Amino acid sequence: MAMKNRSLLLAPLTGFLLIFFVVPMVWFLSFAVRETEVPRALPRSLEVLTNWQIGEAIPPEVYPALAQDMVEAADSGSMADAARRINYELTGARSALSKASRQVRRAAEGTVFDEQFFASVDPILTSPDLFAVMKRAGATISDHYLLASVDLQRKLDGAIAQVPSENRVYLAVLWRTLEISALVMFTCLFLGFPVAVLLTTSSERVADAILILVMLPFWTSLLVRTTAWIVLLQKEGIINSALISLGLISEPLTMIFNRTGVVVAMTHVLLPFMILPLYSTLKGIPKGYMRAASSLGARPVTAFFRVYLPLALPGIAAGCIMVFILSVGYYVTPALVGGPADQMLSAFVANYTTGTGNWGLASALGLILLIVTSVLYLVAQRLSGGRTISLG
Amino acid sequence: MLFGLVCLAVLVFLIAPILAVIPLSFSSNSILSYPLPGLSLRWYESVLTSPKWYLAFVNSMKIGLAATFFAVLLGTLASFGLARRQGPISSALRILILSPMIVPIVLVAVALYLFLAPLQLTNTMTGMIIAHIVIAVPFVVIPVLTAIEQLDHNLGRAAAACGARPLTAFFRVTLPSISSAMASGALFAFAASFDDVVIALFVAGPDQRTLPREMYSGLRETISPELTAVATIMMIFSTLLFLLMQSMQRKRRRMLQSASHA
């Protein structure tokens, strides 16, 4: 077929993915650096503040402008969003702003909205801090969410500093995500390696049977497997009642809705992703090498560490990275079998999108997740010469 | 010996939990533990007569089949466009097409949720199908692209030499030789859609709830034996898909072998 016609064949899928994958992703990730709430709700106040610098006296014209913004923003419902956004950086601003907004709208005709009026509602409303935050959050783009996603903030003078220790959350979540992923990865490696070796030493028939045992859970729905683990591990579950009736324990063990449950269930899901790349590498190691090593006088352990393991390394790396990439993005399993202290980055992205609706932070945390995944993927590509993904 | 035991333990770890659920679904009361107090089909009855599970099953099938159809169509066309092509544009397109598989699913779901909502496509069948096409397409392109690149160029030339017009040659020679790759891509695509819960959590409304989505809600509450019955039914379903896949791959391997012998 001619080259030109062939390019046309690519057009439908490329177009589809541009519209329904690339654009949504870029749009979502753009919230990490965009400020939308304050510019929408308080355009007049921001205009007055254009030439104002922190440290100067607050221009008195800003108060009537703020009052007028409040009247119009309350109608469109954007005032609440703006107040919440300002509150991220200045605690107490939210209630003060909504209180002021109510009083402005209820004020008798002819009321002068000046510094005194706002100061009487709440002194925070005439503080330079409020206007400094308002101005920063009123820019089209800002680094507020990116900084917040790694527990940093800008102080009122603009310098970057750590958030107060009681508010530090996200670095710990990132660390926890990496920790759980690493734990799952090593568990998969230790459980998967023997099975991969067994596959290479078995006859073709036995190997096929084992592969079916490995692949069958892989095809079983994630939710089905999660159901199974809950049934097995819960307090009144199969394992606990078996252990109790055998007299091995008297109190049921807590094996689910904690870290154990998460690691066990995730290992179960991801084990095939370790076994398959390992197997395909180990298959390629000539059997004679180990025999040669032992005939040259190497003990089995030495032969394993000096000959077999180095040759297995590409497969180990491929399997580990694959498992790690998949774990880092896990959401459903920790949500169902983990406790609050086992929720990973994905859960925060999800909750901030729907729950409290902090899209900026959801996006910034999502960006971190995407960067971690892409970097690992690129490393995997490098290691395997561009053949990471293969199925079947 | 120890090695054998370890391997056995790992295989038991893989299979036993799944199998342990099945007998519980036949329990005659609602305690999810052994020994079973008695056998009954009451949980199956309550699942099979429940409008909620019926709707979920129909939704899963509809969305899965529609997403698979479009993923195979778009993915196969694109694979023909991509095959045996080098250069920066081609590798960029490959990355684009494969990336829905690499990007954490929660990001895809959230992004689609924010994007589809203003278009009024969240809480609609169309929205769910679109989202599932995105995640299913890589599963089609991988096997089909490989199959096209392994195709013997001379086959097409032979067909032409024998007087077949290009379209005839395509439908009579090229398409049949990649059909098993397309079928396995379709199975993977369907499985990807059928297994998804994260996208359903964000994009589906009450009327588009799929089986995994309904199970997710069930698991968040106290887990009932009804769920073990649904799990058993889904297990049978996925085992069938798996066996279909196995037989197809065996066929493909045979075809490749006979092609290389020829």
C-alpha cells in the first residue's frame, strides 16, 4: 500500500486518542499550575491590586471593589470556591469572606464599604496577608499546588518554605506509595523466582499446566479476587476460623484493612507480571552453564550467584519494574482491603477530584504519579531495548 | 525438596483463594466460613432474580462488546498504518497508542471524568464506551501490529501475481492471516473493559453500573454471600475467556510454525 494511504489508516485512532486521551490528560494536569477560582470571583479587586506590592499600604479602593465582586460572585456561586482557595493559604479567610459576603449583600442601601466595614466583620479582611494571598491566587498560573503536593508553601513574602509540621501529608503519602510498591515488588520477586525456575526445569507439558495456574488468576476479575481475600482474611474469615478451631490462636488475627491485607492482595494480583518476564529470560539461559560451573569446582551456591543470577538479571529487572509501575498506580485494592494509613497517591488524586473538589491538588499529585511512572517506564525501555510490553 | 515445596506453596497461594470462594456461594446461610451449615442455591436465586445484578450484567456486556468492537476497528486500522514504519513520528504514535496502558488508570479515569462532564457524557453509555475504548485499544494494537509485521510480504505479491485485485488480496489473504491476532486482541480488550472498576467509579452513573462497579459497592458494605455467588459466576465467565484465549494462541502458534516450515 502507498505510504500516503497508510497514514490515513492511522488518522481515526490518532484523532480519537487525541480528543479522548491527550486533551483530557493535559486539561486535568493543567489544573496543577492554573488558578481559576479567585480570578473568576474577584476580577475588580484584583485589578485594583495590580500595582500594589506587599509592604505598601493597602489601596482603599480595593474595599468597594471587593464588595461589588462579592455581590456578583455570590450570584454565580463562585465566591465560595474563591474563599476556599484563599483559605488554603490563609486559615480563617474562608469564614471571614463568606461572612462579609453575606453582610455586604444584606447591607442597607447607601452603606459605605470601606476598610472600617470589613474590619468590623473580621480583622483578617483588612490584613495585608489576605491581599497578598488574594493577589497570588489571582494570577493565571501559580506554583501553589505543585508546592503543596510536596508539603511546601510560599510564605507571605514569597519565599518557599515547608508547611507547618502538622499539615505535612503528601511527602509521607508519596513515601508510603513507594514503600508499599517496593514491598510488593520484593514479595513478588521472592515468590515468583522459584516458580520461574521450576517452569524452565519442567517438561513442556508440566510447564504448560503451571503456566495455566499462573495465568488463570491473571484473567480472573480483580474484584473477584478482592472478594476472595476479604472472605479469607477478615475477622470471621476462613483463615481465622480455621486457626481458632485448630487451637493455634484464641483471638482472631487482624489480617485485613491494614498493610498486610494490601500487600497480600496486591502480590496476588501482580505475581504473574513477575513470573512471565522472569520465565522468558530464564528460559534463555543455557543449562550447560551451571553444569560447566560445577564441573569447574563451583559449589551450587557459588554457581548460582556467579553464573545464574547475573544472567537472570535482565528478567529480574524487567519483572521488578513492571510490578513496581503497576503497584504505584494502585487504587482499588488499597481502597477495599487497606486501612486509612494504607491509601496511596491514587486515592488522594481520586478523593480530591470528587470529594472535596480540590482539582489543583489532585492534578499536582497526579503529576507526581505520572512522572514516577514515566521515569520507571523509560528505565525499563532502556534496559530491555524497547521490548517491555508484550502480551500472550 | 524445599524448592518444590516453595513452588507448591506459591501456586496454592495463586489459586486457592479464588477457589475457596466457590463453595461458600452454595452455603445455606449467610456466615462466610467453613464448615458449611448446608447447601442451597438461594444466593444464586437472589442474584439471578435481582434487577440490580441483571442490569449490571447487561451493562458490562453492552459496554464490553461495544468498546471491543471499536477498539478492534480503530486498533487494526492503526496497526496497518504503523506496521514496518520507522522514524520519530512513528515511535511517537506508538507511545501515544500504548500509553493508556502505562499511565495509572486512576489518572485516565479522573481526566476523562473532568473532560466528559462538561460535554454531558458522564453518566451515559456513550461516555463509558468511549472511556473503555481508550483503555482497550493498546491490547488490540500489540498483537495485531506484531502479526502484521510478521506477515510474509510475498503473500500479498503472490496474490497480486495470481491476479487478485488489491482489495480482494486484502480480504482473502491478508485479513485471514491476522484474524487470530485480531481475535486475541479482542479478547484482551473485552477483558480489560469487563474488569474495569476505576473508570466506572468516575464515569458511570447509577444506570451504567457494571458488574465490577456493583461488586465494589457490595465490598464496601458488609460482604454478603450474594457477592460470592456473583464472584463464582464471573469466575466461570473469565475462565471461559481464558480457555478461548489459550486455544486461540495454540492455533496462532501452529500457524506460525507451519508458516516457518513452508
